[in-house]
Amino acid sequence: MKRPLYLLVALLLCFSCEKHDIEREIILKVRDSKAACVGAHGPMECLQIQEGELVGTQQWHFFYEQIEGFTYQEGYIYTMRVRKETLRSPPADGSSIKYSLLELVSKEEV
């Protein structure tokens, strides 16, 4: 009789420890030019971004990821709403964060 109870408790513990994808919407501002940076596979060109509520008031940071649904064109500053998703099972050689374009708020020529 004790064996099924132990099995049930073990199953409940496994399910309660399972990680879930975490999604949230953020605002990203993308600079009009890329910059030389060093990624996991060596030298590359990175987008430069500002993220979150302080967009426009902070320094530009390297962005090593891709934004699904977004095509970058040099010479424009973009402001966009993006879904930022933390993946529970990321690819072995990939990022644990996935970005997807929700809305292009503005595209300003520089």
C-alpha cells in the first residue's frame, strides 16, 4: 500500500519542479547602425539596443540575438514592442531567450 503513495508523491514533485516558458512584452529601441562585437562564435556585428521603460535615456547595449519577424535596415532607428520569452529547453548552442516582434511602433530615418 505504501508503494503507490511514494509513486504519487514522486510524480507530484516532478511536475511541480517543471520549468515553464516565461513571456513578457518589452519595448526595444534599435540603433541606426550595427557595431563590431564578439559573440560565442567569434567576431560579429551586433545590433545596438535600449530596452525597457528607460528607452531613450540609457546607453546603447550590444544585442547578440535575433528578433523573429524583424528585418533590420541600416540608417533607421526602430522602436518596437517585442515578446521576450525565456525558453525552458533552449537549443544546446543557442540562447535561452527568444525575441518576437509584436508591433513596429516607429521607424525613423537618420
